[in-house]
Amino acid sequence: MKRILIGLALIITLTIISEAQSYETQFSKPLGKVLQEIGTRFNVSLKFEVDTTGKVIPFADFRIRPYSLEESLTNVLALFDYKFVKQDEKTYKIKGYEYPRRIADDGKKMLTYLNTLYKDSLEWNVRKACLRKEVREKLQIDSILKKRVNSKPILSEIRKYDGYTVQNFAIETLPGLYVCGSIYNPLSKGKHGVILCPNGHWTDGRYNSDEQNRFATLARMGATCVSYDLFGWGESELQVSYTAHRTSVAHIIQIMNGLTILDYMLTRKDIDASKVAANGGSGGGSQVVLLSVLDDRFTAACPTVSLASHFDGGCPCESGMPVSLACGGTNNAELMATFAPKPVCVISEGKDWTASVPELEYPYLQRIYGFYNAGKNVSNVHLPTEGHDFGPNKRNAVYNFFISTFGLNANLPDESKVIVEPKEAMLSFGVNGEKMPANAICDFKTVEKYFNKKADAKINSDIDAEKRAQTWTDSLKLNDKDKEARVKSVIIKHIKAVRDWNNEHSYSLVPDGINPLTGNQLSNLDREVIINSTKPKSVHEALMTGLRKDLTEDQVEKVLDFYTVGKVAFTMKGYHAIVPDLTSEEEATILGFLKEAREMAVDYKSMKQISAIFEIYKTKSEQFLNANGRNWKIMYKTYTDMLKAKKAEAAKAVK
């Protein structure tokens, strides 16, 4: 009965929604088909990073401009907040809107505009003061710095190598929250310049060989290097998950970590406070820019494969807070310019967003440095044939920069002398976190409470999805890391897809109405089930196909049971209690119905919705029993009467 109700209401709902989108439905077309037609018409290849399933374009053909591919794409994609990015003359990528990521032409226009705001050092200094003030405010850094704890770092034993030493550290920043890293120190005595090296989004983080070679070589040359984890990466994952890394909170915490580490390093007697630098690549380079804006103690900076006027950083840990809105609008090139006239080297290459540096960002920086007659203090090493990494040529550029700015030993940049340590040696808290301090917090919600913002429900939901997927996958005991990763990924994507559809499609989209079979008003739960039943089939198909790719049918069923909290077994147990003489045929049929219910129910978010799906199949089961010579009402009444009698007897016994 409920299945019929859902079907009828679904037809009504889809009709109303469709007509609300398009006054003339015959002019509507699926988004995917329209884009396919545009690709054919203009003879280009469109690559998709968005899901077009179920999306419809009203007045589709009227949006196409036969004289302009890009105007046609703009007209079609704007309705869904999608955008296109030109890859080459024959290829375009279709993506969701990204506020931190633009194109080089946008950067050029922005720099042209910014250049009109100041013509000399006096006007620039006014702008710089504004930027430094508002960046602090928009990052909310001062409020969080006030909440830091003042504790001594946890230091490991020192490991000695050829010309340098390595020592692990863990510093408590907020109560119970730690940042971990390693200090690479020269063996030579005396005071040394210090280079903070915030980690970027590299494979294996700060533990990979490119990173270790750089830190150790700089130490052999005479500088103390401090490498440290991103928030939610490396040892930080012991406290918060990777999902927490992709938050605006991470944007704040990573900068707080860098400033806290610098505070500690400048208390050491072996550090020369007149030589303080920051050097990092990719996401680490974004941190270099912010650190240089926020703290005057830095005397040199070297952002690597990161700086651009049209890209604020692809991770919320780089662009989650609205820093680029400071003073009416800014970008990383202008923020880096606030460091003038101190020495800066921008390292760029030809196969990522930094390809524009020689033509756009570097000339802009030269102009600002020219206000101080300090053009020699800004440089650009551009590697046009290289890609996004921290390879040998980038590292050599870093070595040369610090030879000139810190007077490092030019005879010692020999990476063959470096010992690349196993990750285990670089951990402060042990391989499995067994050395974690007793006060260490281990959840993102506890971290969030320190910030002047409401908890981000979606982020916490993402973390919950990750935990559930991890627990379910662990229970399967697959003993295959690659397989475990794939299964976990499939489950996480499905949980998020179901959640997002539920959250973005309110039951209010289903009009008030009645069940045509009973005359009863549709409940809000009925309407929730109806609207959630309209989600694309691809959501369910992706889950089942992904699970069956790596799991046996028994394992797939186990995952589905996790989704539905074991309702198949629980309900089957109820049928056995109500119908003690259930035949094997009856049992098999009812079990089949319940398994159908389970597979359908995994695509619904709340337990109320899941139970409503099971009710449909319970009704089918009861109808089957009636058709098989049983009388469900009598059997159910007999069972409930027996329970009441037992309850009454138990009450008497107590008296």
C-alpha cells in the first residue's frame, strides 16, 4: 500500500518540480545531453568533475550561442553553479564553482586593478597596513593565539648524521592539541638561522625523501630547519581525522602552529633571531605567505610552487577563512608583496597554476619592491618544463636562495650525504600513538569549541561518515590495504551522497496531499520518503557495484546490515515469535522481502525513513502469509495477548 502511495506521490512531485523549473517543458533537456550536444557542435571534448545525473536545463536550446562555445557553456552551467576551465583548444573541464581557484586572466585583471591603488611607497604602506590588520581579523588568529597553552615541547633523543642532527618534537598548542615535527640542526657550533618548513600536500607528507633531503641539506649547510605536520596529516591524524584537515579551522590552526613553533625556536640559544625564514611547497607555500604577513620576525621567505594571483589554495586549510576579502579584495601575490623589502624568492614551474609567475606575479612583485629600491631582494626561479613537486631543481633553488640570504656554506649542498629516515623514526608519539600524552584530545568537536564560530555540521558529519566506514570495513577483516581503502571510499561516498540529497531536498517540496487508498493526509515522514526516493539511481548503483567489486556476497550483506542496524535479523526474529510454526518456504519468502527492504533502505538517511521502507516489505510479508492460508491479524493478536499475560504474571510475582 505504501509502495503505491510512494509511486503516486512521486509522480505528482516530479511533475510539479519539473513544471516549476520550466514553463514550457518541451523546451527542457537533461544537462548531460545538452553538454554532449555543445561538445559535438563546437568539436571539443568536455571532461566532467561534476555529476549531471537528474539535472535538467529549461529552455535548453535557447541558451546555446552558435557563435560562441564559451558563452554557451556559461549560459548552461550558471544555472547549477558549475563552471568550465579551458585545458587546451580542444578540451574543457566542467567543474563546480570554486571561489579560491580562478584563471590566469582573472589574476591579470586583479593585479592591474591593484596596481591602480598605489603609485609609490607611501600609498603602498597605507595599503600594507590595511592588509596586515584585516588579514589578522579575517583569519581570527589573535583570538586563538590568546587561548594557547604555554608548555615546554616534548623532545626526543637526538639522532646524529653526517653534518647534522635530527630531533623530534611535539608542542601543545591548544589544551590537549599537539603539533609534531622534526628539528634538523647543524653539527657546527654557534648560532644558526632558522627556517620554518610547513608541510605541503605531498605524498607521505614531511616524511618523503624530497622533504627530508631538503631539511637535512639546509642543516648541513648551516641553517636549523623545522618541519612539521599539517593539521589532520601525519601524527595529527591521531587526534583529528583527515576530514578535519579540509576545514577552515585547519586554516587557522596551521598558522597558529607555525607561530607557536617560532616562539619556541627563538627561545633557544643556538638560534640567530636576525635570520628567520619560511620555506614550503604547495600548501606549505600558502602558509609561508600568511606567516610572512602576520609576523615581522621573519626576515626571508621562499614560497615554492604555490604563489599565484588567481589561486588562493585548493584546500580549505589554505583558503577556508576569507583572507582574500581583506581591504576590498586581495590575493596571494599582493599578500607576499607586504613582505617588501625583505628577501623573497618565488619558485614556479610550467605545469601548474604558477606557470603565470614570470609574466604576472613576478613583475608585480618587482614593482612593489621598486618602491623601496630593493628590486635585487625579489627573485623568481621558473622551471617551465617541470611539474608540481619539490624535486631537485626546486631544492637547488632553495639552497641558492639561502646561501645568498643567510650566508650558508655553498660547498655543502650535497644530498648524497643525507640519510632518509623511515617514517617510524620521525614520530614523536610512536607508530601506533602509544606515546600520546594522557591529556591529548582525539576528536574534532573538542578542537572546534576553541573557535568563535558554530560547529560545522557538515564537517562533523563527514568525520562521522569516515568513522562509520572505517569501523564497518575493519569488521570485514579483509587483510588487504588497497581493497580496504576502496571499500571504505565507496561507503563514504555513498553515505555523503545520501546525506546531501536528504539535506538539499526538503520534504516541503512534496505538496500536501492524501493517500488515495486510505484518504489519510500524507505525513511529513511520507513526504521525506517520497522526496528521497527521487535521488539518482547512480547513487545506489555506485555503492553496490563498488562493494561487489571487492567483497563476497556475505560481506556485502554484512555492510548492508551495518547501514540498517541489523533490522533483517531483528524483524525475522519477530516473525518467528509471532508465527512459531513458520515453514521453510514462508521463511525464505519473508527473508527475501526483508533483504529487498534492506537494500532499498540503505539509500535513506534517518532510522525513521529506514523503518518506513521496512514497513512496506513487512506489509508484503503479511499479505503473503494471508495468501498462504494464515490470518496475520489473529496471529499477531494471539502473540500480543501472550505478551500481556506474561507481563501481568511478572507484575503479580513482584507483589
